[in-house]
Amino acid sequence: QVQLVESGGGLVQAGGSLRLSCAASGRTFSSYAMGWFRQAPGKEREFVAAISGSGGNTYYADSRGRFTIARDNAAKTVSLQMKSLKPEDTALYYCAANYGTTGWLTLRNPANYDYWGQGTQVTVSS
């Protein structure tokens, strides 16, 4: 069982930066690939970024280099550094854990994740 708690969301002006964090419980954090997703009102949940259990592989949606995912297995955390934020980045951001699989096609699909956090709101004003 893994519990995930996101933090770091908030209100920021366009062009600003935010760093989201996700703290995980459980003894085998490094066995899980971790992903960040977001969901805006009236839209489907969409993939933002993912990182393999070792941290050696990262995957991104087309954020044009504005987002960076990282993990600290000793601290059992995963982060999402976001810069040059745009109003269209406004959404509820979720972290999620995927046990034992990897690869772009798998990790970009929210249906392949086993555990989810409750989300943290990011609002970017114009």
C-alpha cells in the first residue's frame, strides 16, 4: 500500500514558477515509477511527466522544457519543478505511483497507475 500526499500548489502569475512535491509512504518506493498528471475543469486527466523507479528515465508531455520531474528515493519524494507557467497550466495536479512497469506508453496512461494522491491546485493568473 502506498499513500501519496501532494503539496506546493498555489496561485502564481503567468511567467512564474512553482515546485510541487509528493510525499509517499510505504517501504518500496523505489519499486514504483511515479507520474504527475493534471486535470482542469471539464477536461480529462492528462499526463504531465513521469520518472522511473531508479530515477534514470524521465518522460514528459509536450511542456517545451518548462517542467522537470525528479525523485529522492531516500526521502520517498517526487517533485515537479514548473517554470514559465501559463494560464493554461491551471489545473489540479496529481501524483501517482505505478508498480513495476516503465516506458513512455505505459506511464503516460493514467489507467496504468495503482495509487493516487488527492491533488494540489495550481492556478496561473494572466
